[in-house]
Amino acid sequence: GQALFWSDRALAANRDDPQEKANAMRLRASTLLMMKTPDAAVPMAQEALHIDKSLGLPDKMRQDLLLLARAHEQLGQAEQAGRFRERAARIAATTLK
């Protein structure tokens, strides 16, 4: 309840700043996963990923992909979760060089 309240507040407060909006969406997706509502977390993480891609933020993109992997695991979609994990690993590998 409390975490959801604060993620809602962060989302509303940062509507005009894309990077902060993505951070708030990532926080909300993580909160929704903790509450075992992966179906609600997926669109939040996807939107955060879209914003982070457009801003060229590989570390944030990796975090978004890992959230999507966790969500798909909770949904029982292991194959899809694996694809998101692989994409996250590729991003991590290319940014560490």
C-alpha cells in the first residue's frame, strides 16, 4: 500500500521529465512485482524501457529488461523471461567493455 502510494506520487510529480518518469515507472513496476501483480507491472516496465531506449541509457534499459524477466517469470512464461534476461546480459556485456 505505502510503496504503491509513493510510486504513484513519483509518477505524477515527474510527468514532464522523461528520465524521472522512467525511474518512477521502474519503481512502480518493482512494487507491483513485490505485490505479485505481474500483469500490471509489465506495461510499466515496457514504458520505462521505451523511454530509456530513447534516452540511450543502457544501465536503465538493463534494469527494465530484468523487471520484465521477473514479471514474465511470475506469469509462468519462462521462455519469454529468458529472452528478456538474455537481452539484459547482452547490454551488460557491451557496456562493460
